[in-house]
Amino acid sequence: MYAIEFETDITGKYIELKDYEQLLNKHAKVIILVDEDNQSEKPVTKVMKQLQQFKEIINQRVNLPKVGKEIDINALSNEINSDIF
């Protein structure tokens, strides 16, 4: 395993990776360290809150009821649509 280290200014929600072609279809662990001494806000805290919200959404999706394979969803949606109109 080898490391890639770079510095960049974050100007949007995407970070450009130089020579990304070498990284395509490879597993990577990304670590971002932010110098918070120069900032009044703490963006890492915001990201952690968003990550927690994302995890909560995923956990809610896991608990949703499953649709059985024997149910014809197309027929069911057609029946519902004909009942409304």
C-alpha cells in the first residue's frame, strides 16, 4: 500500500485528484485533516452531524417492510391508478 498526499483549497463540494486514472477501480482510504485554528467555524463538526443523519436514514431504510416476490407491483400500481381516476 502507498500513500498519496496533497494540499488543496476547497472551493466546492468536489476535490480534484491529479493522475486519477491510476486510482480508478481501486479501494482507497481518504483522510482529511483540517487546520481549525484559522477558522471561526468548525466544518468538521458539520460533516460529523451530516454523517450521523445519513446513518440514521440508512438505519430507517433497513427497517422498512420488504415486498414479497409474489406481488406483481405493476398490476398493483395499475389497479391503484384505475381506482383514483
